[in-house]
Amino acid sequence: MKPICHTLLLALFFTACSHPEQATMKKYAENWDSLASYEEAPEWFRNAKFGIYYHWGLLSVPAYANDWHPRNLHVEGTDDYAQHVATYGHPSAFGYHDFVPMFRADSFNAENWADLFVQSGARFSGVVAEHHDGWSNWDSRINPWNAKKMGPKRDLVGELERAIHGKGLKFVTTFHMARNLQIYQQDTANWLNDRSYFPYHPNLYTSSTDSIIRMMYGNIPKDQFYENWLGKLQEVIDQYSPDLIYFDGELSKIPDSVKLKFVTYYLNHASMKDKGVVITHKNGELPSGVSLMDLEKGRMDDKTDHFWLTDETIAHGSWSYTETLEVKPAAEIIHVLIDIVSKNGVLMLNISPKANGVIPADQQMVLRDIGEWLKKYGEAIYDTRTWTVYGEGPTVLGTSGHFLEWKTYTAEDVRFTTKENQLYAILMGWPGEDEQVKISSINRENLKGKTIQEVVLLGSNEKVLWELTEKGFLFTTPSQSMNDPAVVLKLTLK
């Protein structure tokens, strides 16, 4: 019997070695207590700090007003309605679904996009898999309105996943589809109060009972919508293994039992793949023990112990492409990134490609400018953690939350990050040549017994003259100008 037992033990050993995930994989039960043991902010996310995603799909075709145009073209009396009627005809004759043949993505090249994201300094990137409009950018069995079957007839999510993972970046899919469900179905008295993207209207396609058309407009039984919502997420998880799944608002429309099934499925899939993944939520619509808070166009006004995400967009006025899109300067986005990182957040910046798959030149320029700054100063951003205080200076938010007022920072605004024995003081502008600058927060109390061993200004070869006084840290700027959007002092502590 001894040789047989020895052979069986060896077989079991080699089986475990050849399938290590079977030996180490954690299996989560379908309850929140079990799922809460998951680390909702894996190390890669804590270190990444900056990512890019894109509102791109069927909603890119009209290129008018903003990303709410598909809804508003159904509301008589709006400018969107008038433009649609003048350009395409009445929405009862030319509906939103009639834009599908016009979404061709014929100039889209996933490898070129991925190269641009690497140049921008992003550590993760991905696409809006499904917006509020019922259009899926992947090869879906559940939703007939998908990019593989219609429009471009290409698996856009699949092409991006291969290109982005191929560059060593983490891959993101975002889901905004909960808003697609019509609440006041066949309730003409309340249809304009519906939180759905496409409110029910008895004379438009939003009230269609056609088995295919109604799926785009969310005019389907709620139980069917819930089943499809979960099924589409499982499709994307199985086919593309995203590293981050982001949810837009209105997730409260989905029953907790259905959301529980999704989280369990995703975390068990990640465990089987031996990878750390991220789920985001807005407004507490998922438990914080399994997901991270996202602040749309907002941030925290102070540093936090927990990690969080801000999704911000590259332009004013619209998340999706329009012909009048006004792109923000790179410097403003860099300042927002710095402020977010100093408070324990991560920035996911949205860009707005055209329907044909071209990223406009002005957006590309902004991304490359951000990347050039990160090449020079990225050590103060990537892989860092917060310091004793997040910063100092006259420009403060005053509150935390979504949709905060856009702020303009100056060289008097300073933000701090740390890494090992390094303290980074990031000045949101150039104070001028040969100027003495005081940073009050760098003082003996905040240094907590550590001493300053060396001070350098990243990107400068000049020696930094400095001293630590009772009133704070004093240093003199170099005689050579450094007109970057932000400059970084690196202090080595002991």
C-alpha cells in the first residue's frame, strides 16, 4: 500500500502546482458579510492614481448639445427636439435607434488608442460598455442592440481589452444602464418625471411594444430588465475580465438581491483569476465593504483614510462628443489630479471620441501634455500615499461631493504626497525665479521627529537653498524658470 499512497500524494501535489488557483482561490458566499472580507482597493489601484475612459457609442452619432441629447430629443419644446426634427425628421418617424447604421467606427484602431493612453501616463483605461441608451459596445447574446451585430459590426470592448491589457494597463468597463429602465411605463401623467433616460411617450418609439425596439428604450417588464442587467454584466466579466467595473447613478433601481448576485459573481471570477478588482458606486448604492465611492465631477475637501475615485471629463458641457465641444487645458486637469491624489483619491478622466472612432486632435494634445508632466514629475503621483496634511494655500473646496465648482489653483497652493522616506511638496504653479517661498505645513510638528536630509527640485539641476524654521520650511527657487503647470520639491527624510 505504501507505493500506492506515495504515488497518490505526488499526483495531488503536481495537480495543485499546475493549478495553483485551485489551491489558493477564495470562494465567496452570496451574502454581504462574506463579500466584505474582500479588499475593495487592491494595491494596483492604490498605486495607479490616473486612468482614462471614454463615452463612446451610439450616443456619439448626433454630436449635438451633450450626452443627454438622446433623451431630450423626445421632449417637445426643447432645443434638442427642434434640432432633431429639422435634421432627421420627427422622432416618431426617425427614432434614436435609427442612428445605429450611422455608428460605423470605421476609423477606430484600438492599438492606436492604447498607445495614446500610455503616452498620457494613464495606468488603467476602458470604455463605457453600455450607457443609459440601451446600446452595448460588446458582443452580447442578451442585447440585440450591440456593436458586434449592428452598426460597426465589431466587438469594440473586446478589441480595446486586448489592446489595453497588451500595453500592461488595467482594463475598465463602465455601466450606466440602470437609468435605462422606465419607471412610469404607460403613465402619461408622470412620464416627464421619470428618472429613465427614455421617458415613456405614447406616440414615440419609447412606448414601442416591438420585442426588439422596446429593449433599447427600457420599456420592458422590470423583472426582465433585472435579469438582463445581471446577465450583461456576467457576459462582460466572462468575456473580458475587466479589472474595474464602474457604475453610474440610479443603481437604486436594481434590487439588492440582484446587485448581490453581481458582486458575488465578479469577486469569485476575480478570485479564480487571482487578480484584484475594483467596483465603484455612487451615493451609497452598493455597500462600502465591497466597493469604492465615486464622486462625479467632485472630490473630497480633505484627505481620507479610505480610497475613492473621481470621474471627471476632459471638456465642458458634455461627456460624449459634440461638434462644439470645449476642451479644458491640460494644466487644469493636472491640478485636479494633484488635489485628488493628495487626499487619497484616484482620477478617471473621460474623453469624447467621434462616432467614427477618431479621438479629436485637441483631446489628444491634452492627454500628451498630461503625460509629459507625469514623465517629469510622476514620482510624486504614482505609488504614493497621503501625508499628515493634504496641503495648504488659499484655494480650498469647502465641501465634499459631486459636481463641485471648478477651481483655479495658483503657486500659493501646495499639495503633499509621500513614498517611503520621501515627502513631495507639489506647488500648483511657478512662483518665479529666485523667489523665497514658505511652506508652513512642513514644520517640526508635522515631521513628527523626522529630519530633512536632502531637498531637490525635480527637473532642475540647481542646488536648492532651504532652511527649517519655527514658522515652517523656507526655500529659494532656482534662477532658471520652470513654467510647468506644477513643480515638485522632493524632500528626503530620516
